Amino acid sequence: MIKRLQRKFVLIVAVCLLAVEVLVIGAINIVNIRSVNSDDDNILQMLAENDGRIPDFFRHDKQKPDKMLTPDDIPPKLRNNNFNEETRYQTRYFVVDLENTGKVKRINTGNIAAVDSDKAAEYAQQALEKDKSSGRIDNYKYRIVEKDYGKTVIFLDVRNAERNKNRFLLISVLVAAAGYVITCLLVLIFSKRAVRPAIENFEKQRRFITDAGHEIKTPLAIISANTEVIEMTGEPSEWTQSIRNQVTRLDGLVKELLQLSKMEEQDTALTFSEFDMSAAVTDAAQPFETLAKTNGKKLTADIKSGITLNGDENAVKQLTSILCDNAVKYADSGSEINVVLKTSQSGKHAYLSVSNICADPPKDTERLFDRFYRDDASRSHEGQKAGYGIGLSIARAVTESHKGRINCTVNANTVTFTARFRTVKLK
């Protein structure tokens, strides 16, 4: 039990941490990519507004020789993107001017070494064929500007920007992965301390149930024996019969509590082996056909043959009995109860479901599997036939001990309990 709780705790923390890291790393890289793309777009816009060149904001104004331009004279968009006196020398770009006829008027490749005039003209023709005012071709972003004489196509080399984006992504992922591994190791090391209070509470609860169950058995035996003596010395009466009924009921409750406590001790009470699940479910459900008929109801079984399960045969039979008994108790008079055993399309899972019609179905289906829980309708259902509120808890313990899941669904007035099992083989 300790190891199981520890594994669950570590798994939950690991999944949550992974989700947070994915969101954080994803958000950081999205912001970085948008920032880099914005820088490129702003430089392209500046080139488009200045006839395909980067103005030197840091030289003397020729119109006013005695005035030196400062960084404050740089347009806000460029100033916010760290534009400085070195930007015009670091930016790789080329420009192609085209006449309205499509003839090349002028080519400027003085700010790039990777492209010659012929290649620049070829890129310009490709950009025009795309019929878009901006886009990307190979390692170059482009923008087309309408001119009186035709068009100007401006290309910006974005290889360094792409390299920086990819490097930032790689580094952030590696750092996050290393942090994730280290954090998971620390959680694994200290997880036992974290779950220790819950484990201690669980152990105290289980020990109390076990000790109390054994302690109650003795007074129950004495009460039962005394009742027999009273009936032998006198005559049986409704009072002695009531005592016998309550002793029987309390003895059954104690047995179910002890069984549930044992089953929650990480499969210590179960013996796993491969068995014929189809035959086991059939054997367990068959006696309830007669019981249902006696109560004015009908039980039918649709069980797929040849299903083999690796588990505890007696526990699966008990699960089937609990679900069938529950359906017989709460099904409407004259209605039909359906027991179905089938496999998934892949054949890797088996589904055991028991459904019945109930005029007043349960509202909170999740709480049905809690110990001692019974909804208001079941508390008044045929007096003491409502049971102890332990059976469905045992059903859940059996299913979970087989690495499966059980749930209850309500569709109109039809209540269906479905248990799913893994590791299924078909003959």
C-alpha cells in the first residue's frame, strides 16, 4: 500500500510538472518567435519606407550640419527593437527594382554576399509570381512596394534570426528537461515523507476495522448463544427472532468490513492466475435468475464465450454476485435485468456490465462506491433489504485490484454498472 500511494503521488506530481513546463516553455518560445519576427518585419518596413536602404540616424543631418541626430530621433518601433548605429552594417538585405513591364530596372546587392545580381532577379520574379505583398523564399523574407515606375522588391536575410530561434528553443527544452528530471528525482526521494501522514491514517483506519471486527465477533457469539438459551428455556418470540436477525445482519457487516480491509492491502488477499472469465461470470450470475424470478423480475445474460482473464477467479465471481444482487434488489417489479460480458474491438479489455430499470435512480452515482453510502431511496427500499452499503465498495476494490475501473451510469431510468478489466485473452 505504501509503495502504491508513493507511486501515485510521484505520478501525479510528474504529470503536473510536465504540463506546467510544457506550457511555460511553449509560451516563452512563442513570445520569442513573435519578437524576432516583429524585429524582421520592422526592418523590412523601414527599408520599404526609405527606398530600400537603412538610413544612418547617427550621422550629422546634412540639412543642419551643426546638429547631431541622437537615438531619440530613431522611430519608436526601431528604438524598441534595439536599433543602433551598428544595425545598418549587421543587416543583410538586397533590393530589386522592376518596371511596370516586369523588366529589371536596378539591383542592389551591396549589403549581402550570398546573392548575386542574377540570383536576386530570380528571387524577385518568384516573389511576383506568388502574388503576395510579403512572404518568404528560402532564407529571405520579402516585401513588395508599389512605385510610380513599377515595383520594388526588398529581401531580408533571416538566417541568423532563424538560427537564434532554433538555438533558444533547443536550449530552453534541454534546460527544462534537465530541471524536470532533477525535480522528479527529488520528488521520488522525498515522496515517502509527503505521503506518510496519509499512509499512517490509512493504516490506523484499517487496523481499527480489523481489531474492532474481531472484538465484535465475541459479543455477537455470546448474544446468539444467550438467545438460543432463552428460546430453549422459554418459547421463541418476536423479540428473540428480532435479536437473531440483527445478530445475523451485524455478523454479515463485520465480515464484509474485514474482507474489504484485506482487499485494500495491495492484492494480499488475491491469488492471480489465468481463468475462464466467461464461465466464472456465468456461474456467478446463474443463481440470481431464480432469485429475480422469485421477486417478480427477469434476469438475462449475454456473455461472450472464450474470454480469459489473468486475475482472481473467486474475486471476479464475488464482483458479479454483488452487481447482480444489487440489481435484483433495486430493479422495478416486472422489469428485466441484463448481465453482459463482452470485449473491446481490440480484444484487450473485457467489460462486465449489469443494468436494471429503476423508477427512482440514484442521483450521485460516484458516491455509490463509498463505504456505508446509500441514497435516500435505497434507505427506505424494502426495509432491511437495502444492505449495508459495503457491497459496491468491495466491487470497486476487486476491480481496482485487477488494474481495472468501475463506474455507474444512469440513462433515463436505466442504471448500469460497468467494470472494465485489462490483460484479456480470447480463446
